[in-house]
Amino acid sequence: MSVQTQLTKGKIDLKGSAQIVTEFFLYGLNSILFQRGLYPVEDFDRKKKYGIDVWVSNDATVKDYLQKIMKSVEEWISAGKISKLVLAIKSRESRETLERWQFDVQLVEEGEKAKGPKSEKTLQMEIQAIFRQIAASVSFLPIVEEKCTFNILAYTSTDAEVPTTWTDSDPLHIKNPEQVRLRSFATDAHRVEAMVAYRRDPDLC
């Protein structure tokens, strides 16, 4: 779903905003998996999105897993039942969390809405900035030298309808992490703020 198709009379409605945010999550998570080397380069295809090149997994298992997650996420965003989405990268051997990518989702306050609808160009530029930061993260994140896996966590309201495919999990926090706050973007209905926390390099502590 393109950003353009979500514009209704110059303003993005709640449903359209939920679709934009969900689509951002889908491409964002794919980009993190690619940039952090969790799967071989040949397991990804390059695609033009948001006016830039993004990388998307072509692995059937990963694609199916992410699509199922995004289905629930879009419903929760539309209903205002989710506050954050987290991608945790963990060591396969020790199960320790090495990186924790967090995306906070908030409803745009009425005062911000009063400023008028955001242009498609402005929204695209804000999203581009986050993807460029994800790509640039290799410059400051520790090299991932061990085999890793990942988990996706959703922080939902207690009254949210949760499919049986989701299970309770601990927050997968990192002890004494380094944290880097990334750019944010906002539609006319939602604001998404991003950050990454990572384990300190023990050789530098």
C-alpha cells in the first residue's frame, strides 16, 4: 500500500494511517534483518520504496511470519491498542539479547492535528531518514559475529484481542545497554518514535 493511496482529500484518516505505519514496520523490520546480517544477502531482494532502495526478505518462512505479525499489528494500531513494537536480536547459543529495536506508537494530539494535513513529500522524507539511519547503524553497532535469531514483541492494551499465535514473553531487555534514539515520523493520526539499544562491547568496558 503506497503512501499516496492513503491520502483522502489531503488528509490521512485513522485506517489509512494504520496501514502506513504497519507498512513502515514491515519494511523497517526487513531492513534491520538485512543490515544486521541475520540472513545471507541472497535471501533478500532490493525494492524501491519511499523513494529509496530497501531490502526485503525472499525467504518464504520469514515472509509468512512477518505478514502474520503485521496483520495483528495493523488491527491493533487501528483500534489504538498497541503502544510499541520491538524487534529483539538474540544469540542462538546464549539466548542473550544483543540488540533491541523499539518503535513507540502514539496517537497524534489534537494540537498537532490543528496544524493541517502533512504532505506526502514531508511524510516520505521523514520515513526515508529512519531507513537511512538503519542503514548507517553498522557504523556504531557492534559487529554481530555469532549466529543470531530474533523475536518480535508487541506491547498491547489489556483489552486487546490477541490471536493464539502470540504468546507472553519477558521484555528481553539488555543489561546496562547503550542506547541511540533514531528519527521519528508522523502521519495525521499517529507518531512513531524509534530507538535501538545494544549490548556494550565487553572489550571496551
